[in-house]
Amino acid sequence: MADRWAPRVGLAYVLAILAFTVAGVLASWSVPGLRVWPGPIGEDGYSGIWSVLGWIGLVVLGYAAWLKEFTTRQGWMLVAVALWLGATALSMVIHGDLADARFWDFTAIGSGLVAGAALATPSTVRATMLGLGWFFGWGSIMAGVSDMFFDWPRVLVPEDRFVRWVRMLGVDVDTFGALSGVTPGRVYVGLTCGLLLVYTVRTLLAGDHPRWMWVSCVGLTLAPLWALSRTGGVIIVLGLLAPLVPWERFRIGWLLASVFGVILLPLSLSWWLSGRAISDGTTAWRFDLWLDYLSRPGMWTPFGIGPQPFSLAYADHAHHQVLEAFATGGWVGLGGIVAFIALGTAAAHQSAQWDARAAIAVVFGMAAIFQVDVVTMANRYATINIAFVLIVTVVVNAAASPPHPRLLRKSPDPLDR
């Protein structure tokens, strides 16, 4: 009985976390059937639901532990995520700048997510990821088209800088609305669809899927383009090119060095690039922001500086996931995220023998995000990032026990031959 229900419980919790974020988006559209929802993302009514999800996550975690469903690597991943997220909540209490219980809830939710991903079977996760690709890709496109013609839902966000970006491409427009789709914002479209696209492409290349499934990739490509998501573009490029290399044939150190190199390269160049003339103001702003964080004496203490109150100058987070974990969680937070990245990369290296390097594609997509953005919550961005759920689910599930040797498939890439 337990074996039959375990994958369903795990998948149900993963989907419940995603449904929570999506329901908040739909509530912001004023969907009649969801008027009982607390309100748009970030409002006080959400705190109770955060707590409920957190407690359910602890139950799922206890259930997985009781069934002894964790592999050794998945167990260490659980520890890494708990340290990564929990250190921020602990630092918040120590510094006293904020008093937001959702940081503790998020720690419980993240730990429960690891357990849910460990309980789910690889085939279930694969089918779910493919289904989510249709929803977030074409769902966002359809929402944008509806906004264009019917002014509902309002998912196109116009800004002057978007006009400037489009004109740089040679298209003369007076106004341009970037797509937020069925996600909390245009940035989320790029992160979510980028990760789903690289995973879907790798999975479909492995065969045994009808050709019409490739149509989902069209939606997953168009949505980040319409959202003008630069990070989404980097995810797609890295996530499609990096898996062409047969990483499983090389020592894992090469893969680890590549992933950490992608994450740390922009940060390491901030001293050189800060103050230089860069046409894109938000990129130059990040370099100055990182230097400001690193210059704070509190950064180098055991508990960091803690999560920051909202600031127009800094948007209350570091715009670099490793730096954010170090700043808000100190040495413990830094150790947790470094361990998670290393363990996730090792799991993807292991699973490359049977998943056509789909997990490796997601790991490089993760690296593309971590180098310029965050997937954890902050004071203003109090939502569960869909990209966080996708990353944790894929890499934790990739750390499951290897399938029977007869299930191992040859990779479809020409570089392998």
C-alpha cells in the first residue's frame, strides 16, 4: 500500500506548491471562481497558506523518512536545502530587521519539496515536466494574445526600456508590453519556460514520443522572447549547448568546474566591469550592487547580514543566488547552497546515462539563473518561484537509484558516436 501511494503523495505535493503560485496569478486576474483566494501575490492573506504548505511539507518529509525512500545523495540534498533556506530564517531572527514567518515556512516547504521529489518516480516527473511545458509555454502565449485583443487578462506590461530594447532589434514601435503570462511576472516567464524548454528538448530527443510533442517547444521558445527575458535566453542557450558534451564520459570534476564557473564568472568580473559604460543599465547596476554587498562588513560574519527590508536601490536581494545565500544566511547558508549545487550536479552526472542529459540541461539552466538572479524568496518577492520548484524536483529525482541496465539508453547526440 505504501509503495503504491508514495509516488502519488510526492507528486501531489510538488503540484500543490506550483498550484499555490499559479492560483495567486489567476487571483490577480480577478477570475470569478477564485474570488475566495486571499488576493494577489504578496498580500497578507497569503501568510496562512504559506504556513499550511509548510506543515504539509513536514508531513511529506516524515512520510518519506518513514518509508526510507531517500537515497544517500537525496538525504544529503535534504540537509543542504534545509541549511540553505533555514540559515536565512535563523539570521532573520538574530538580526531582527524583519519578522516574517514565511522564511521559516519556506524552509519547511523546500524540505518537503525535496521529499516529494524523492518519492516521485522518474517517469512521473518526466511526464509532469512535459505537461508543465504545455501549460506555461502556450498558456502564457494564449494569455498574451487574449490581452492584446480583449484587454483581459492583463499580462502585458509596458515599459519605456522595452521599447528601447525592441528598437535595438530594428523594429520601430511606440509601445511594447512584455509578457508575464501565467506566472507572477515577465522574469518568471523566462526562468520557467527556459528550464522547461531545455528539459523537454533533451527528453524528446531520447525518442519514444510522438512528433507533435515538439509543438510545446514552440510555445516555450516564444514565451521568453515575448517576455524579453535575457536570463531566459541564456538558460536556453546554455541548457541546449552544454548537454551536447558527453559529460558522463569525463570525470565529474569537469562538470562541477563548468557549472560553478558559469555561476561565478559575472560576479568575479564585477570589479573590472563596474563603472564601465554598458548600454543596458540593469546589467551595470548589478555589478555595483554586488560590490556593495561584498563591501559590507557584516557579510563576512557567521550569520551574514540577514534578509533585507525592501529598498528601491537594491530590490531587497542580491541578484546572485550564491551571494544572496551568503549574505542572508552567512557561512551556513553559503555551505548549504554550495553543497546543493555540487550534489545536484553530481546527480545529473549520474542520471545522464538514462535521461539523455535532461538533468544536466536543467543544471546549466540553474547556473544561468544563479549567476544573475535568485529563486528563493525575499521580503518583497514573497512568492514561491516556479524555477526553484523545477530545479529541486529534477535534480533530487535524478539522484534516485539507477534503473535496471536494460533501461539505459544511448544518447542521441552526434558527439557521442
